[in-house]
Amino acid sequence: MDTEKIENAVRAILEAIGEDPDRTELRETPQRVARMYEEIFSGIQQDPEQVIKIIPDGDFDEIVMVRDIPIYSMCEHHMLPFIGKAHIAYLPKEGRITGLSKLVRVTHVLSRRLQLQERLTHQIADCIMSRLKPDGVMVVIEAEHLCMTMRGVKAAGTVTVTSSVKGAFRSNEKTRMETLALLRDTSK
């Protein structure tokens, strides 16, 4: 990542909006933004499939679900954050499972890029399908988009829900309904 270029761009933006980038309170802003971009866009150079390690466990073939995975991503349309949670379920095949934290890590790698929520949802599901080769995957993301909260329609609290349903979760209604019931279960 070219932090010097980011710093120069932030300085230019400050000037363009009528601010003085040399004002005491703003002097370090270009460097702060560059460091922040290194962190929040760190997924650009990572391969999410490399995060998933397969653990052979021939006896397990029931739904595995991780709910309420926090996500923070940047919408590519306005470069403003969208913030929410992801829910991931998969149905192991031939005993191939992965560590639960790996599902969280895949979500983090893919969300740390300029994104669209719709694309992010499918990318997570595709990555898990490709690497684990399960009978099915379901990913649901719920997020609030700051581009709708603080500008445009100014609809604070509006939540966008997207899903990607693959394999047995798509073809088997009973499995899909069981998974959706697990997603709705808020008794924690």
C-alpha cells in the first residue's frame, strides 16, 4: 500500500473542502488516515482460502453455524463504512470441518476491502464452498450503511440484509428452514 500517496491525497482533500492541512489539529491527519487505510483495507492482498484449514473428522455431518460475526467494511460507492454482523452455516461433507475462528477470519479478510454487501455475502459463501467442499453453505449479512445514515436519505437504523444460499441449503427446504430457525434463535 502506498501510504505516501494516501497522505498526499488526504492533504489535497482537506484543501479542497476549505480546510488548512497545516492547522495544528490537522497536521497529523494525513498520516493517521494512511495508517487507518492500511488496517481497514488489509484484506486486499490476502487470499481468504488460505485462512481455512481443513480438520478431518469423519463423524460430523450436522449443521455448523457461527452467528453474529462483527463486520466492518467500506462501501465502494461512497467510501463510507457499513457495519453489522454476518452469520455463517455450513453442512460438512465427508467429515471435513474447520476451526470456528477460521469462519470469522475469512469474513474479516473479505470485509477489509472496498466492498458491496451483496458481493461480500457471496464471496464468503464461495470461499467456504471452494475450500471446504461442504454439502452446502448459507451466509446472511445484516448491516447498516453510513452512506444511507449520514447522507442521501439519512435513514439511520436502516438495516440491509443479504444472503447467499448454496448446495443443500438451497435444494433441501427442511435443512434451509432448520438453519433459518437457528439464525432467528435469539436466546443467548
